[in-house]
Amino acid sequence: MSAKYKPVSWTRSKIRYDVVVLSWIAIYLLVYLRLGPHLANVTLPPDDQTLAIKAYGSCAFLLLTLVLGIGPLARLDRRFLPVLYNRRHLGVMTCAVAAGHVLAVLDWYFAYSPTPPLAALLGADTSFGQVHGFPFIPFGLFGFVVLLAMAATSHDFWLAFLTPPVWKALHMAVYAAYAAIVLHVGLGALQDARDPTFTAVVLLSVVALCSLHLAAARQEHRRDAAFSRSAADPPWIDAGQANAIPESRAIVVRLAEGEPVAIFRHGNHLSAVSHVCAHQNGPLGEGRVVDGCITCPWHGYQYRLEDGCAPPPFTERIATYRLKLAGGRVLLDPRPNQPGTRVPPLEITA
Amino acid sequence: MQRRHRAAHRRIWIVLAALLPLLLLGALALRQGDPREAAPIRLSERAP
């Protein structure tokens, strides 16, 4: 946990994740480039360069759809969480494939242009009054610039340097980028596509992605509303025997509504905080107390036991919860306090 | 994800879910049809 640059800490799961994704990208491109001309129902198959433009472009579009679909999938079904953890790697690969598309376009259409390639690219279509020939390239270029900015700032160093609010705001621009890229595809590739498969894939992917996000949002909205209703006077939850919690470790209590809670023991004191790390949603309850601070098992982000705040100069905060003892058992108030709220640790007998 | 963040996501996707399919369908509906048979070209008649 530092604002200094640290190289990506490769783990076995990250390597496996990247190998699988890169293999799928390679297979997709190979199949498209090798089999594409044979599958196309046209008299004159496209030339190699045009095929490369289409292969890279369609691959980047599908990857972006996948990247944006992982979030709601993980919120709807926790089994998708492992895919979420390395989503940044997938985003960087999406940007690299999109760069392949941009370079192939510049190389094929504008390599011998007397005007600078960027100016030629932006001035290629000027039919503002009709769909066919409408300048669709600026939409794609905007989407690519956003992807590039996101890929360049995807490392934890930038998260710490820019601060989480700025970093998150920057990365929310991916939605504007996605909308621009859908327009780029709709006004560009779909105008010339006579193959109904491509049209159907684009339409279905957009509808599926929107539906996933709406379904996840609906579920969370219901959960939040139910939680707000029950928050007025919720019953305290029995979290088990106080002495059953191992030293410097936690037990995780899953609530009917809201986020899971981790109850840590440090000496003869208990503290309850959110199980979800503010950094990348890591499982805090699987971490341990190191130097008096809860330490996330994923990236080592730390939080103080008494108020859920990261020690200075860091600014991350997580929700805290109230605890009380009744006959040697720990009772948990399921209503979360505002992140960073101080709650005196509960003293227990050894 | 914090509630405020979730609410922002929800609003964004309600707008996108309404706009994007409409824009795509519009672009498809307005796309140029296949080339039709060109109008016959009248060759200028040679003056007698």
C-alpha cells in the first residue's frame, strides 16, 4: 500500500487468466482471418487488410462488451467474482486489440495520404445529412482515446496518485466510450454489412449488456430498499461464541441484506468491519491483523480496527459495525456505520 | 460498491439501455439498400 510505483505482482491465477484470454483472442483472430473469406457470402472476398481491420475491430468490440458485462454478472452471481478480480488485465488487452484495429485502418486507408493521417482519418466522411457516409470514425477515435487513457492508468500507482475519486471518475468514462463505439459500429461497419450474423451479434450484445446492467441495478435497488426498511429496528445477529474467533483473524457473518461483515479479534478485543476491501473488493475477513491493522489478503491494503480508516497518509475507509456481548456470545448490529466511523472495540474475557 | 456509486451506475445504464438499441435500429433502418438497376442511359441521337 504505497503511492510509489510497484510492478504488477504476478500470481498463478493472474498468469492463468492472461494466458486463457490471450489464447481466446489469438484463436478468434486466426479463425476470422483464415476462415472469414470462405464463410463470407460475397462474390469478391475482402482483401487481407480489410479483413484484418474487421477482425481486430470486431474482437475489440466483443472484448469491451465482455469487460463491461463482468461487473453486473459478478453482482448477480458471486461465482463470476474471480473473473472480476483481473478485469483490468482484460481491459488492457481490449485496448491493445483496438490499437491493432486503428493501426490497420491507418495503414490501409491513409498510408499514402498527402494530408497527416489523423486529419485524413477525421475528414474521411463528410455526409452529415445522411446515415450512409456519416462521419463515424470520430466516434471510434474517441472510444479508443478513452480506452487508451484507462489502460495507461490501470496500474495501482495511478489509483494512488490520482486518488480513488478521480480515478473512478476517469474510469466511468468507459460508458461514454462504449456508447461512442456502438455508434461507430452502427454508422460504420453495419452500414456495409450484408451478413446478418454480424448485425445480429452486435444487436444482441448491446441488448444483453444493457439487460445485465439493468437486472443487476434492479436487484441492488431492491436490496437497498429492503435494507433501508429493515434498518429502522433490526434485530441484533448472533455471530457465535466470542472465544471461537482465532487471534488476529476474523469470522465472516453474511447478512440477509447488505455486505458481509468481518469480526476481527485482536488480543481481548473484537471489532466488526465490512468484509469488502475499498481497493478492489478483496475479502478482508480472510486477511489478518498485522501491526494492529486489518490487512487485506489481496494487495495488503490496511485499515484500523477501531474506525475502519486506512492509516495516514492513505484515505481509504470501510464501514464499521457495533458489537455487544450476551452470555459469552457476540451480537452484531447489522446496520453499517458510515465508513470511517469510530466504534470502540468490544472487550472480551480471555 | 457504495450506494451513491451504484445509483450513478443505475442512472447511466437506464439512459444507455434506452438510447443504444434505438440508435442501432435507426441506423439499420436508414441504411442504404442494395444497388438497384441503374436508370437506362440515353445515348444522344446522332443528328441526321
